[in-house]
Amino acid sequence: MNVTENEFDAGAILGHLTDAQRQHLNALDAAFADLLARPAMNPAAVERLADAIVSLYDEIADARSGRENRV
């Protein structure tokens, strides 16, 4: 997959997020940047962030599945 395809996919995904999901994604992005800026990462903080990311993806997938089932 090339960069153009990745950018398109990200745009397509972002276009389907609710405002709350976008805010959640922005908060996760900020938390990720904060973790990367630290000289040493706390494994528990990394695990919490990973769990939050998986939870958001599950929420997005569930919402998408619900829309597809209604069509």
C-alpha cells in the first residue's frame, strides 16, 4: 500500500467518525505523542493507551456494522 492509499483510507475513516469519536481520537493521538516524548515509557501507560485505541476501533467497527445491517 502506498502513501496515497493510506491518506485516502485515513480520510475515509475520519469522514465516518462522530464528533465525540474525533475528539477521542485527538486525545489518543496527544497521549501517544506524550508517550513518545518521554525518555522512558511506562509499560502500564503504554498498555492503557493500547486498550483505549482498541476500544475506539471496536466502537467504530460496531457503529459501521450497525449501519451496514440497516442497509
